[in-house]
Amino acid sequence: MKLNRRQFLKHAAAAAPLILSARVLGRAGHVPPSEKLTMGLIGCGAMGGSDAIHQHNTGQSQVIAFCDVDKPRREAKKVEYEKLYAKEAGRAGWKGIATYNDFRDLIARDDLDAVIIATPEHWHAIPVIEAAKAGKDLYCEKPLAFTVREGRAMVEAVRRYGRVLQTGSQQRSHGEFRRACELVRNGYIGKVHTVYVRIGGPSHDCDVPAEPVPAGLDWNFWVGPAPFREFHHSIHPGGWRSYREFAGGGTTDWGAHHFDIVQWALGMDESGPVEWIPSAPCVSMRYANGAMVYHVFGKAVNEVKWPSPPEGDSNGITFIGDKGWIEVDRAHIRAEPASILTAHIGTLDAQLFRSPGHHQNWLDCIRSRKRPICDVEVGHRSATVCQLTNICHFTGQRFSWDPAREEITDNPVAARLLDYAKREPWRI
């Protein structure tokens, strides 16, 4: 009996542990909508699990391999998805998900169309670059990179190898944030002069004592290229964002969402601020057009002269112009005058891309080979704002930034923090 590819995949998924990727069958990355894309997940924690289920819910992809240096966690994910696929296929006891300790073994597979990277921040750059070299399309959690230099290397690799990368700054795919950015872009609050970004503060040096490494955890691999620190339960699982060796704290966590929206609203996707200033009660940054952006956290929230106190205590953004203001977060959008929110964005106005959903947009772009809403350059530029903000926090010093050359031009102390020496044997 002759089978077309769709029929073959249906039978193969039910009878064999793996299904073949589009590339193996000669589609060169152009996958018809009726055919599922094969995925590998690197990092099986909370965000990795969320990304995997989002992909599954599209009905257009299938995760067939999991990688994590924490064996109990990756094996639990394998069991979870084998049960899920067995239930959907009506085949009790189906097995076939592969698991790996080393991300390089997962990337080396020829039957994967794409890879999702949901590791801690210090482990984003190397897997992205290696997966791009291997011809895999990519979804990388935010912030895109741990350092400015890593981010540029990631952009170069994705471009050189012609891959599609979506950064997990999914607020661009949320309607209320797009609406706020369109209103700002089109001058409905006039010329923007001040922006307040309410997010958490920077990370701090790792200062916890050593504890025994749990069974099944490859701690040396978990630390990877970062300066070595002994295991402590406050680092893994889940607490690593607080420590400077591995992440940038709230500045890069939520900053990769909210500074990203500021970049989008101000039309700065391929640029950024030109100056950082450590000014009480918060670090500020200046764009070339004069707009000032303030990183507000902790007690500083109560010291800022808001046009109207923020509603609730959630992370959010307030854009202030000479004709009004807009506040937006994940719970609401409000403005003064309130009539701003009823404005019609017409055909002559600047209109921003309306995403069908962040993961769906990525899948669509894998097929079309277009750039997604949070392309690698977008992710890099937004992460750079976060990283430079932390450098200002860490040094307590002012510096100027050249967005075109991506250089700190007048502060050698701050410039040294644009990257760090990787621990052997890791290199970019």
C-alpha cells in the first residue's frame, strides 16, 4: 500500500519510537501545515515544561527528545509525555521519547526540525549557537543572552546558518501591549519624555554554603561556562536567577519583557539607549531623542512622582508624553485622557504585527522562513538594555553606549562587564 507523507507519519508515530523530521524527508525546512514539526527540549524546568505544552497544544509539533542535567527531572518529563502521546494515540504503554544529559547529543540528531532552549541564562548562548550550526530552528527563553557579547554572537550564528529564532518575550504577542505600543508610536500621548519600568532589581554574588549534590544531578555540567560555585538548593532548582554568576535577577527576568515593550514602543528594535545614569532612587537611561527610561524597583516605587499611582503592585510600564500617559501591564491598560484608549489606529498610522500567538508565530515562520515577532536581533537588543542596566547597578557609574558599534565608549570599568571569561572547556 502506498502512503503519502502525512499517512506515513500517522502510522510511524503510533508504531515506532520516533517520527522523521521534515529535513530527513527533503523538505529543506519548508514544512506543510498538515505535517508536524519534530522538537527537542533542552531544560525541563518550569519554563521548559510550559514551552513544551504550548507547542503540543498547537497540534503542529511533537517533542520527541528531552535534555536536562537533572536526571530525575528529565526522566519525569519523558514519562509525562509518553503517557500523553499514548493516550492520544490510543496505545497504552507506548514508549519512545529519548532523553539526554548532554545537549550536544540531542542537537546531533538528524530527526529534529527545531530545538527549544529553556535553560538558566548562563546556558543560552552555547546551545543556541551549536543548534544553529546543526541546522535547527530555535525557540530560546528570555533573556536571549547572559551578556552583550554572547547576544551578538547568537545573532551572527542564527543569520549565518539561516535559522529562525523566536525569543520568549511573549508580551509582543499580547494584544494589550501591542495596543499600547501602537498608541505611543502614533503620537496619541504626544512626544514621550519619561518611561517608568516597574520590575525587580539586579542579581547579587552567590553567597550560599556548599551542600551535597543530589543524586542524578550533574552539577559540574549545570555550572558549565560560569564561574564554579558549589551546589546549594537555593540555586537549583529554580533559585538561580538571584545569583550574578548565573543570571541578572529581576532586571533581566522581567526586564526582558518590559524593556522589550519599551524598545518596541519607541521603534528601537535595532538600537537602544545611548547613556546610563545611576540616579536615586533608580537607574535611568537616555535615548538619543531625549526620552528618559527609569528602572523602578523596591522602595523606589513609592518615591517616583507618578502621573497617577500604578494600579496594583504588578510589574508594568508607564509611558508619559506631553499630551497624556499610558500604563500597561498583564492585568490592564489605562490612560489619561481615557479617550486615548478608544482611538482608532487607521491605515495611515504605524501598525504593528498582530501575532497569532507566540509559539504559533514561531511555527508559522519555520514554514515561511520569515522572521518572527521576537527575532534574534530583537531579543538581543532588548536583553542588552537589561544587561547594561545591571552593569550600571553593579558599578554605580555613569557610561555612554554606542548602539551601532555596541561599545561602552567612556568607562573601561563598565566595558569589562560586557562579557566574562568562560570556564574550561566552554567557548563561543
